[in-house]
Amino acid sequence: MEKQKLVINGGNRLEGEIAVHGAKNSALPLLSATVLVSEGECVLHNCPKLTDVDYAMRILSCIGVKCKREGSTVIADASVAENTEVPQSLMREMRSSIVFLGAMLGRMKSCKLSFPGGCELGPRPIDLHLSALREMGAEITEQHGFLMCTAPKGLHGANISLSFPSVGATENIMLAAVRAKGVTQIHNAAREPEICDLAEFLSGCGAKVHGAGTDIIIVEGVKTLHGCEHRVIPDRIVTASYLCAAACCGGELILSGANAEHLGQMIPILQSMGCKIYSFGKDSIYIRVTGRLKAPQTIRTMPYPGFPTDAQALIMTATTKAQGTTVFVENIFENRYRHVSELRRMGANIKVEGKVAVVEGVDRLYGSELQATDLRGGAALVLAALSAEGKSVVTKLCHIDRGYENIERSLRLAGADIKRV
Ligand code: UD1
């Protein structure tokens, strides 16, 4: 796997249709939520085939949840889930494995998980998750890299105010609260579409969740949950990636299965750069790009509905060849400019000072040997290579495969010269 690389000959316009798969960041908390369902099967459609989703399914199997995949549908039966320990090796593979904490505490009242630690985006603390769960009655101690968690009297509702609208903490609290005793209020909750998707799934299972999508979520605990069928929302960051691919290369793309309503500022920013974008209901987006793009206004990453940090590297790639200067302010993660040094090697003119990056548009990028630095940064390098002159080779594909189902196939079908060797 590690030896695989993408070989890309840049310069082709993109034209055709790309199907957008289900959202990784929805599928992971949804799979975790199945742990709470003790009656009947959960059927998740549009569940993307990604390495992170495979890890989540392996974690479920360790806990005792029977889990199988049929095409893009995952079926999970948690009627006898009772194992309270997840091996360290699995926890380490995926930082977002921490989202199993709330669900396991809610179902088994105890669990032992290894501390997820940092990741390629810098330190990723979980203090907000832990303090909220403690307010709900959990006793959590940290011992030699492990989190030992119990709720001897069961979890109870609480009034929780998050100092930052953390996506993962909001999800963990929702998961812990649905079967807790009493009512939980989450103030300053994250408002991402993935939160709404989780609330919708939990409601389908019989949970009482109100206010998802606003900054106050109220959960009334229920005794049991039953299985249901649910369709995972389309991946908004994969959608953003292919929109940026068209912006980088020029051409015309239809993104089927994509929901423009989840893209927030992405579409107006691409339009301000000169892209023509039209959306058709909640399930397809058309983009046409001709001529040189203009630099957009300052891009500041913010919690939803602000500009997503996950799309920062992608749109930066599109600005490297735009006319004018673009300023980026990365407000969410401290180490999220690791793709910049790779883009510079291709001829991009980018300066970074702390959380600010300044991109001066250049006439062209040149193919190079590139290493994916993280998931979205890696995808951004693929886009840069597609729009560069000459040949590029991208390595460390394990990062990209965490979040894109066969990225090379989607792009090749749209006319790109890209292959995995
Ligand atoms: C989720 C997404 C990730 C996205 C991020 C921000 C998943 C699986 N991942 O990650 O792709 O980039 O949202 O949109 O859905 N923080 C704390 N203490 C905490 C928790 C978070 O200080 O207890 C800080 C983080 O260090 C970071 C910020 O809050 O600076 C945002 O993190 P958070 O919203 O929690 O992101 P994740 O849920 O980890």
C-alpha cells in the first residue's frame, strides 16, 4: 500500500460526470451510534468504502457488533455488543476513533480506549469531550496512554456549554445523551451537516434529539433504541475537492449526488473567482470554468457555516494560478499548511506566517515529485499536479485513501491523465 503512487500528466481539461460518495465524517459517528442500538439492525446506505470506515467497522467487530458490507450499504447489529475494550492499534489508526467513547459509555457504562494523541494536523486535544462526559456522570482517568471510563450509576443529562463548537465533542455528547437519564442541553454546539445527519439517524432509531443544525441541541434520554435504515449525506469536502479540480484545470463537470446546500461559502467564493456554478436541487452541481481565475477575497476558516478548514488546502491550490493575491487565515488547526512546501516546489508563490498564508498567483505550476502530507492536503496536491505542466508523482496515498473512494478513477473518467502504480 505504502509503495503505491499516483502518476499524473498535467494539463488536461476536465469534462464529464463524477459521482460524489457518502460523507466520511458522517459515516464514522453513525457507525459509532449503532453501538447504542440494542434492538434490531441498522442499515446505512451510501456508506463510503474508505480505509477510515474500514477501521470503524473493525472497531465495531471488536466491541461485538456484527457488521457487514453489501456494496455501499453497511449493516450493523449491536444486539449483543458487550466488549468494553478497543485495541490500541486500532484506536491509533484513526484519530476520530474517539467518537466511540460517548456511544460505548452510553451502552456499556464502561470502556477502556487508548488516548488518540496528536495527528498530522497538530495536537488534537479531547478536553471538551472528557469534561462534558464527566458532567454527565462519567468517571474518566488517564493511565499510561489509556482512558479508563466508567459510569457506575449510569449517565445522566446535563447542561453543557462548549467553549468552542467542536464537531467531535458535540457528537460524543449527543451519543452519550440519547440513552442517559434525563435531558441534556448542548450550548455552542457544532452546526455542521454531519451533526444533523447524526441527529436524523438517532431520531430514526427512536431517540429524542432537537435543535441539530442550531447552536443549542437538546436531547431527552430514552431507555432503548431500535434499528433503522438511513442514507449517509453526500461528502461535502469530496464535492468541494472536485469543484476545485475543475477550478484548477478548467472544463465542465457535473457532480452527481452532491448537495450544494452543505457547501456554505465554497460556492460563492468559487463564483467570485470566475467559476460558473449551478445547483439542481439537493443532488447535483454543475461547474464550468473557462479562462484564468481571479483571486478571491480573504479566506478565513471557521466552524460551519463558515469556510471549512477541510477545504482550505483544496481552494488554495486553485488560487496558486489565479490572477492576484489571496490571503488565508487558518483558525481551526495550527498545523494545516503542510501542503504549502509541496506546492512551492511546483512553482507556487506562497508565504506562511503563523496562521496566515499569502498566495501570489503565478502563470503556471510545474510537475514534481510530491508527498501527500495529510488527507485534504494530499488531495490538494493531486489537483495541483492535474493543473501543472508535465509529469508529477504523488506518494503517501494512505492519507488520500482515508477520505476518497478511488480518486484516480473519478478523475480519469472526467478526462484526467492519472493512474495508480
Ligand atoms: C472534525 C472533522 C475534521 C474537521 C474538523 C473541523 C470528523 C471525523 N473530523 O474533526 O475533518 O477538520 O471537525 O471542522 O468529523 N478542540 C479542543 N478540544 C477538544 C476538541 C477540539 O481544543 O476537546 C479543538 C481542536 O484542537 C481544533 C478545534 O477544536 O483546533 C476543532 O476541532 P473539532 O471540531 O473537535 O474537530 P474534530 O471533531 O476533531
